[in-house]
Amino acid sequence: MTVVGMSRITSKGQVTLPSAVRKLLKLDKGKTIAFCLDKAGIFISQCKIDIEPAAFSQEEWRKIEKLANAKGKIYNSAEEAKKHIKSL
């Protein structure tokens, strides 16, 4: 195994990736990395996070916030809440 660089863990559990590692993995500011574990050790690789679309639209969230601030109605499921929101 070739050692590309070394780093210390801070008191907050943070590690600075050495510049040689960042260059090899083509990691720029804001990129996301994954830590993968197998019998040989831990591996770092660049990864992409796919964000799922929001369950509610902006307009639905506005209505939900309005309803949340009001007292009274309790919903037992998201579908029940959506049904009520559509009726508004």
C-alpha cells in the first residue's frame, strides 16, 4: 500500500485531506466524499448525493406552517394532511 499523505484528527473529529489526496481524487471545495469500509481498511471516494424532490410544494409548506401555528386539528398520516391542504 502506498501512503499518499497523513493528517491528524482534531478534537472535533475533523480531518484535513492532504492536497495530494485531493488532487488524486479530483476533490474541490463543496464536493462530497464517501468513506467505504472493507477487510483491507477504509477507502475514500468521491460521491454524488441525489436529492429527492420535496414531498410538498412551496405553497403546501406555506399552508402547513400556517396550520402548524394554529391549534386544533391533528393528522394521523401525511395523506390525511395533504387531503386537508388541497381542500383549503
